[in-house]
Amino acid sequence: MLTIALGAYETFPTDQYGKSAAGWRPGLTDHQVYESGRGRWKLGARANSERYALFTAKGIVVLAVEINSIGAPDADGRRTITGTVLQPGDPVYDKYVGEDPPVGRSQNPIQYIETPFDRTECACGCGNANPPGRTFVPGHDQKALHERVAKVGGVAAFLHWFDQTWTGEAVGATTTDGAE
Ligand SMILES: [Zn+2]
């Protein structure tokens, strides 16, 4: 998850990027915070795989956005986020908005945190993005498992091989997927 710390609110004549405000102050609508906050940040490659952005100001999370895209860098390397402003009832909104920022203070307004809401890649190795909170693209856990069973020579051969091989200790983390 991407977090962006906003400074004090300021307005200015519309610039060449169509931007006429930056920062945050009390009383802004969500749309005003989105418009003043989404633009013109130095965002590296890591941002491309982020699913959500939180905007913080004065020690509080003031806006949560589900990222649809992050634009190509402007001439000065700065990029602008396009996304959907989240509302109460969305799990990310409910967890973060109005709460303390999930990051410490930093000189850099851009920080990244790992959360259960982040986009992850399917654990089968196909490279596709998982649905929120899942470890596999639906069906890929079964497919990956049965491909391995087939490689060993079928279920009976797999069980024999497994019992010969397993040391009795689990490997890797348990996951929350229900289909396992
Ligand atoms: Zn997969």
C-alpha cells in the first residue's frame, strides 16, 4: 500500500499539468482532497504494483483511494494517480480513514507499507494478480497441485512419494484460501 503525506493546503493558478491546488486543510470534500493530493509525485516502479493509496495529513489518514492507474512520468519525473475514492463500508476505508497513519513521520512524503489488502501474485507462479486477500487465482491452487500429482504418477504414487519424503515439518506459511 502506498501512503502519501500531504502538506498544508494551497491553491495556485492552474499549471501546465492542470493542477491548481495541493495539500490538505479541514473542510475539503473527498473529491477536493483527491484532486489536490493525487498529483505529481516521484513514484518509482514499486508504485505500479500497488492497489491502494492512503493520503495522510496532520497525523491522520484523510483519504483512501483504490488505484486504477498511475500516469507516465511528466518531464520532471513526477506522476499522477488515477483511482476511485473509497467510501465507508469499504474495508480499506474502514480500517484506515480517520485513524493514525500506519507509517511513522518521514522526510519523504511517499512511503510503502505491506498490508493484507495489497495486490499479490498467484502462488502458482503464473504471474497473474490475485483477488483481494487471496493467495491464488481461483482454481490455480487445485491445478498446480494436480499437475504435481500427475508428475509423480498419480495419487497413489504421490502419497507413497510424499510419505517417503516428508520430514514431518510444515514448509511455508499457512494461507487463508478456503479451497485448499
Ligand atoms: Zn496462478
